[in-house]
Amino acid sequence: MTEEERLDRQYELRYRADYSARYHRRRATFLTNLDTILTLVTLAAGASAFGALVATSPTWISKIGAALVALISLAQVVLKLAPQGAAHAQWLKRWQSLQSEIVLTSLPTLEQVERWTREKDAIETECVGELRALTFDCEDATARAMGIAGRQHKIHWAQRILIHFGTFQQSFPLVAD
């Protein structure tokens, strides 16, 4: 591998590490915050249900509170929000470590490029499911930060609102910078 090929590969790996770090930062933050909000709602609903049971409140308040506690608790167990948030935080840490090493290396050796590629592949193997819209949004942010033209995608407003809940948009056409 020539020096130019190593530098090209370094740039590609730096780009990948940057947008992957952005992706996992956003996922970890979202999942952790959502878990916290749901826990607070569960506590409030449970307290209101308990209060309605011991006081002379209408029974509909306790029914709604109990239903919220049951549904949110079920969602937290099934969706595993806290463990997923922690996993994304660990992947973020690994991507940032890889990115730092790449950025701090001015002229990479073949061994360094191979090690970086193995680490990239290892992280990607662990994190198999990605939200396409969020991936494109993070990649677009990296392209802007690195000054790469022609890499911005059209993400519709509805998809942006639901970006952490799934990818609903079928295509992501490039838009003019």
C-alpha cells in the first residue's frame, strides 16, 4: 500500500469514525433521556394511583395511573432503553478513541491502518442495527464539518421528528449544497 493509499484510507476511517461517534452520541443521549422521562412518568403515575386509592378520589384516576405504570414498565423492559443507551455510550467511547488516534497520526503506517480497520470492523459487527435516517443525518453533519461538498441528503421533517423511532422515509436523495 502506497503512502497516498494509506492517507486516503486514513481519511475514510476518520470520516467513518466521526459520523459513527455522532450517531452513537445521539442514540445514547436519546435512549438515556427517554428512559429517565419514562421512569419519572411511572413514578408520578404510581404515586397518583396510590393517592387515589387511599384518598377519596375518583377511581378513574387510579385506573389511568395503574395503566400508565403497567404500560411504561412493560415498554422499558421490552425495549431495554437503559441497556441500549449504555451500549451506545460504549460504542461512542470506542469510536471516539479510534477517531482521536486517527486524527493524531500524521503519516500512518500500514500496521496502523490495518489495526484501525480491524477496530472499525469489530465495532460495526457489535452494532448491527442502525437507523438509516439518523445515520444519514450524522453523516451529513460530518461532511459539513469536514468541508466535503455534495454529501447532504434530503430528510423530510416528519422523519426528523421520528428519527429515533425508526426509518420511515424510503429514499434519501442528495440535495445541492
